[in-house]
Amino acid sequence: MNYIQFDNSKLPNLEYSLFKEIVRTNRAGAYMSTSILGCNTRKYHGLLVCPLEQFGGENFVMLSSMQCSVIQNEKIFNLGIQQYKGDYLEPKGHKYMCDYSAAPTTKLTHRVGGVVLSQEFILAGHEDQVLIKYTLEDAHSATTLRVKPFLAFRSIHQLTHENMQINTHYAEVQNGVKFHPYNGLPELFIQANKKVDYIAMPDWYRDVQYIKERYRGYDYMEDLYVPGYFEFPIKKGESVVFSAALFESATSTLKSKFTKEVKSRTPKDSMLHFLMNAGQQFVERKNNTVMLKAGYHWKKPQLRDMFIALAGLAAYQEDQKVYAEIFEESLANLRRLYIDEAAMNNTSIDVPLWFFYCINEMERFMPKHIDAKKHFALMSDLLDHYWNGVPGKMHRQDNGLIYARNEGEPQTWMNAKTSWGMLVTPRYGCAVEVNALWYNAIATTIEVAKKLNKKSFVETWQPRLDQIGSSFLQTFCNSVGYLFDYVDVNYSSLSVRPNMLIAAGLKFSPLNKEQKKQILDYSTRELLTPRGLRSLSPNDPKYKGAIEGDENERAQCLHQGAAYPWLLSFYADVMIDIHHNSGISQLRRIIDAWESELQEHGIGTISERYNGNPPHQAKGAISMAWNVAAVLKVMKLIETK
């Protein structure tokens, strides 16, 4: 029995199924993604979405979908589903869907009278290839399958429309054909493991609608090119494997390759295994480099996200080497952006400080793969960077705290901007988590310096650390019992935000136990939800508990009440620090609440953010690295206590 179960009787119900999405990757930048019905609801969806180097690695939807039809006794039953202008569905294959399985492959099963047909999808590891296996599970008369490819050949950020530039010619290859619709883009090979008939019938399917894009306020209709269709007889119990790839395949190996790919996957028989698999999918290796993608579908690698997520993603993995490799490869970029080119690129001032946090977390969860001593030079240079400041953007105050103001540019992770350039939560001045991270960075480096017997470094920086710790308490502690969110000249923000929880949850914090407990109590009472920590208390007049509307309306909601799962990492650390083993039961309840969420929005993974208001609906990207990492980390903390 699969760990993730759906109510089969509800699968044909569009309200139940249409907004449940899957994403699978090849660990090299390519992915496949759609809804569990096989109906694409985003412009980012497709069966084969590949990064193209000639376009700077941007992802292109090559194969949008492969729609299958069953032919028996001269009757055609279309099992596909696609939405068109006016919310019109054609075909209506969801009526025949009787089962969906997320493991070990993505598997859709349809029943038409006495015919039961399953379709399984899997991406080949580190290759731009999707394998699709059609199996006739049951049939009582001669059966033929017709498979129709829908081609997009466009960037994930754009839509395509009927045009005269498309090349409608095709060429035969072994057990299939290849297409080259546009110059400058690669060829697409579609082949089967046995001989199939290909019938050329080029046509455009117009006004295909992506309902998620419509809800998000973006262009949402496009035309897809269908060059023809494949047709072949299939016997009861027979399986036929198709390959859609950017290269020609040896068709005799397709069946064995499909089986091999399935066996190589992490078993998905528990919440832990699903999240481990989700964590592996953020790893992207290509051109002899390895990176951590921040999320799917449109998120790119980001230093901040990587530093926060890395150790949590690796916590349960048998092979932690790749995560250590990601960390090592990020350091040259960190130095380039924040030391060598600091004056030009230093906008998000917190990013280098998360590097020190990452070192602390790697020492906890992957100690065999980190030696902080070898990074001492970089650590020391980064401290000097903050101590000396960047004119016009960031400087160190006389009390040792970091002050940042770069008009119109975000300073921290709360970086939402409207399309007209308005910064929603500017937080100019001394931000609480930035200065807590600053304190943690110095203390972490001093710890390493002592191991290296760098006495002069310790003698220089220890008094500075002491001053910063004292200044932090004087600046951010208030009489109410929590921390100011930021302080700017004569203004101190009383907004109750989770940034104070970050300050309390770091390895080195200037806060004492009583102060941490007060922060934990405030966070539990006003910020904690079943889906993470709210970005603002509901008692604040600026609170927005639902992310909705167009792009600008949503931007104004992102950090004014939306809940973020990645903040659970700090909540758990403070909970254990204050309540020790008695806090474990509370954390276990938090983790247990995530099990049902793995069947919503992004299947088997955790979405980017959630509404602050119940029922805390998922929003944004369907899979987010630092959120998956946080839940895995909390699970690990529970297990080891």
C-alpha cells in the first residue's frame, strides 16, 4: 500500500484533484510536472521541461503532454484532459480515472468499461528524457492505443501561439520520429520499445488554458502544436514504453531502463522517505558543477536559501557528500559577491551571515563533511566586510550593531516588492535577526580561531563581541517581553514577527533563557500555525492572512501574515533549549500535522508559503528547499532526543 492515498471516488472531481500537483526531476535541471489528473494548470507544467544552455540554462517546456486514447470496436475513448478558453474541458478523461499513485512512479489508472489502462511516468536520471509506460491491465477485446504529443518548445516564463515559423516536417528514427519545430532549439525524439505507426496530422490546438496562471493574474492561454499521433495494438498484460528525449534512444533498452530507473529511486513508503526524495530533487548537477535549487517551478539557486536549507536536507541522507560539495562550490560565489564586488552587489545584507549559521548546522547534522578551520580566512574576511561596511548601503554603528539602508532595495529575507518597485517591508536600520546573525558569526569565528590558536584574532574580536551582545540587548529588548523587529534612529518597530525567533534559535545568541522563553511564548501564541510561523501577528493592523489577488496584491501579503515552514527550524531549537524533552511532544504534534499536507498542492513535498488564516492553504511554489529542510530537521531533532 502506498503511503500517500487519495480517495479514488473523488479523483474525477476537479475541485478535489485539479490543484494537486506533482514535480519530478532528473537531478540535472530538467523536470516533469502536472496535476494528478494529467491536466496542466500552469505554464510551468510539462512532461519534459529542460534547461537549455544556449539560453543561459533557462528551462524550456519541450513536451507539454502526451494524451492517450483507447480504441475498441471502432470506438475511441480519450483519456487525456485539457482545459480550454471558457473553462471548457476536452477531452474529459478525468471521468475515467480510477486511481492515482505517487510511488514508486507517478501512475495514473483509467477504467473504460472492461478496459483498465495504467500510465506511468519517470524521468531518467541526469538525462533529458521522460519515460512513459502504458500497461493494459485488463481488456476483453482487441485494443489499440493512440498517443498524441502536444509540443510547446518555449520558455517556462512565456506562452506560445500559432505561427508560420514552425517547421512541420519530421524524420523517422528507430520505432519513432523526431521533430525540430524551431531553429535554435534542440530536436525532440519520441520513440517506443516496439514498432508503432506514426500518422502525421499537423495541427494547432488553440486557447489552451492554465487556470493557475489566471488566478495569479498572468497571461494564461496558449496554442500547442500537435504534429500527429502514434498508434499501436496492445494485448492484455502488455506494457509499452515510450521515450521523449532530446537525444535518440536505443529502443531495445527502454523497458529495462524504465525498470532500472524505478529501482534507483528512494522508496516512498513514509513521510520521511517522501521528504528525503523531495530534498534530493533540489540537487542540480550539470556542467561539472552542483547547485541547490531553491524551489520548483521557477526558483533558481540562491545563497541565502542554500545556507539555511543545506544541513536539514542532508540530515537523513546516506550520501551527504553532494550537499557538502554544494556548500564548497558556493563559497567562491559568496566571496565574489560580498567581498570582491561588495559595493555593487551588497543589497541583501544578511546573506553572508547565513554562511556562519550553515557551518553551525553542518557541524550538527553532517559533521564528517565540514571542517570550519579550513574556512577561517573566508570567515575572517567576511567579518572585516561587516566591520568596515559598504558606503551608502551598510555601516557598523559605534555600538557595534549593523545598520543598513539602501532605498528601494530589500535588506533581508522579507524582500517582497510590487511591480512598481514599492518595498513592502523595508525594515531599514538595525534588523533584529541581522544583528543576531552578526553576533553568531563573530562567536562562531572566535570558536574556530581558538582551535587554530589565533590569539591575536581572539583578543581583537572578543571585546567587539561583548560590546555587540550588550548593544543588542539594550537596542532590541522591550518592556513587553519580546524583541523589536528593527530599530531606525528614533523608531523601534513593535511588530510581532518571527525574526526575533531566529535571534533566539542561533547557536550563539546574546539572549538568556528567560528572554528566549518570552520570545517562544509570544511566537507560540501569536505566530505559530500548523504550517509554520506567521510573518506577522494577526493582532497587527497591517496583518493580511490570505495571499490572494494579482501580482501586486499578493506581494503586499507575503510578509504581512503569510506562514513560513522554514521558521519551524528555529522554533524547534528554542523549544528544546527551553523545555528540553518536555518540548518534544509539542514538536511531534507539529510534525504529525504535516502528514495530510503531503497530499495537497505539491504532492509529497512542502510548498513555499501558506495563508496565515485557517485552513492555511498552500501558496506560491509547490516545493521549497528550506521548508522541506526544516521539517526534516525537526524530525531529526525529535528522533535524537
